[in-house]
Amino acid sequence: GTTGKPKGIAISQQNICSFIPAWINLRGHPGGVGIREGHILSHASDVSILEIMVALCTGSCLCILSEDERIDYLGPALARYNVTNLHTTPSISEILDPAELPSLRHIHFVGEWTTRALVERWLKTVEVLVTYGPAEITNECSGLHVRCGTDFGNGCIGKPFGSRMYIVNPENPHQRLPRGFVGEIIVEGPGVSAGYVTSSQQEASAFVKDLAWAAGNDGNQRRFYRTGDLGYVDADNLFSCQGRKDLQVKIRGQRIELAEVEHQISTVMPKGTCVVDAITLRTGAKSLVAFLQLSEDSSVNQDELVESLKTHLLAHLPPAFVPSSFVFVDQIPLGTTGKTNRKTLREMAEAGLKNPSHAKISAVGTTLAPNGTYPTDRTNNIPAVNEPSLEEALRRLWASVLNLAVEEVLPDSHFFHLGGE
């Protein structure tokens, strides 16, 4: 349900019975006495069902946190229950401190893009397992144990287990792509579910048969699930997920990978959290926004951080990949499945750009104060303009074209940064 309205998925007993042994084999230890599984994800998440089933099938202890503990006291509750194994999303793990979880032995990242910085943060104290898989294929279909010294690449999801994975042309799944080419990840195997409970239209587009390159010698149809995720296979036959197709955005004619922008920002602020997304301005144009959550112990100057981020991004990415605005938030909102709630962030940013009093926004080249006015220390440094002038005429023209108040267009404003194309 992270990409739209939640939909029921028909998971069979056969799906579960084929997945659980494959998962236990991937994990590398059988469970049982001494293993305490943390149960922290919402039941809206398919991974929460995995937590329950694995504990039941291996004789492990399932530590079920209350709603209050899960939301407000997660770290202390995990420590109090002496949890040894934890399934979590990268977003949730950002609020946990490895040093405060002495009993934890294994952490399993799932559900979102996993970065090298996140893995290195946990590798010092626990074993790290990174897995990948949508609910439609019964939880997961690939994984990788990350060891100290492993050259872990951002987005790496390892090798298939209990299934087979392929890369195809996103616009034409009948065309399989060779190693190294980025395309859509599709999955085949006993974990592929029977489909959706109610939506036959969605099922027809997501679950496909009779692909031209997959004709079986015995005449049987092979069935695949189209994940909607982009990825590739590297030289070591490891799969890498580069994000969803719908997380590619086009701004000023350039296709932008949001995950790549997030990665570059995370290298500058490793202790904080960053989400990059595109919002729609009043003009109808798209604008790239970076949402930044600083760590609680951070004393960094926000203006200096924005300048260092701009400098770094311009040195490593095309100019179109540099966000037009940097929004500082107290906490990145999470959805019921523990993943980043991008919709809430977009709504907050769009409201803030229409009425700056709704959000703290530090824009590239322009800083909006909490009351929606421009700071006097900047405007006082701008030479006075004698009206009428060519500069003032252009200022009024930009305001008219971009549907902005004239006061929002400064002499040093950038047309693109204000939403122009």
C-alpha cells in the first residue's frame, strides 16, 4: 500500500511453505532457544507476518511490543525485552542507537533503499542482512549478508533465494536486458502469489505470462511478477535496486533519480536523514525538494549545511539534480509500514511554498523567514532599485509568469529556483 490504495494479496499455504525454509536457510541460523525476535512493524506490513511465521516455525520467542512502545519508546523496549533479532526498515533504524541494544545480534533491513552509511553504522556491533522483495512474492526474494570489509554498494540487494529474478525493459517485459543494464526487476518462482483479491485490472498488468524470452520446452506457462522497481545485475551477479519507476521524475526535460540525490546528500550529513522528492509549484512546474532531519545532538548551522550540500551536489551531479529547496523537519514522517511517508512530505512542502509560515524552508539562493518575509540582513545588502527600471520590470514579469508575489522575487533570485522552466 505504499504506492497507492492498499490492496489485498492472495498468499497461499504453498507460498508460505516454500518461503519459510528458503528464508531460514538464507538467514544462516535455525532459531529456537535463545533467539528473541522483535515484533515492531505494523500489521499493515507484510514483514510483520514474516516475523510471526518465522518465530512460530523455528520455536523462537516473539517479543510483541505495545503500540506505545513501538511508537514512542522503541529503543528502550527492545533493550528491555533483550531482543536478539530485528526486522526493520532503514527509516526506523535511523532512530535506534546500536550502542543502546546490547542483546541485538542480527539486524535485517528490508522495505527501502539501503545505503552503505547505514550498513556501516550497524556492522560494528551486529550481523547485517539486507533483503528485497514485495509482498506480492511472499515477502522477499533476494538477500545479502554484509560483512566487515565488504564492498557494499548503495541499493545492493544480493542474490535470489527461493525464486528467480530477471531484468527486463520497463516498457516491454518481452525484452530481457543483459548484465549491467538498468531495467525493471521481475520475479518468478513458488513465492509468486495468486494475485490481488479484488483488482483484476491491476493484477493483469502486474502478473504476466507468455514472455517471449521465457517460453518453456514443456509448453507450460511461466508466470512472473513485475515489481515496478528498477535495478541491474553487476559483475558479481549481485542485484542492485535503484528505486521505483515512479521515483524517477522529469524536471526541465531531465530524468532525475531521487535515490541518487539522496545518496549524495547522505555522504555530507551521515548522521542525519534525508528524503528527496518532487513537488508541484503554483505554476504547475515540478521542483526538487530535499527534506533534512538533523540528528538530535547536531549543532550544525543550517545555512552553512545548505551551502555545503549545494557545493557537493554540483560537483557530483548534473545541475538539474540539485534541489531547489532544502526543508528542515523535526522528524521524517513514516507510514503504517514503517517506510517514509512521501505524500505527507510533499503536502507539507507544497503548503510551505504557497504559505511560507507553514514550513521552515531554506531555498537555494533564497531563504524564506518563518513569517514569509525576506530576512533584513539579505535585503539590506542588495542595492536599492530606482523605479521604474528594467530590473523592476523583469521582476514584475517573473512574478506574473510564476504566479508569485512581487516581493518574493529578489534581484538575485534564480528563475529555475523559483519554479520557472
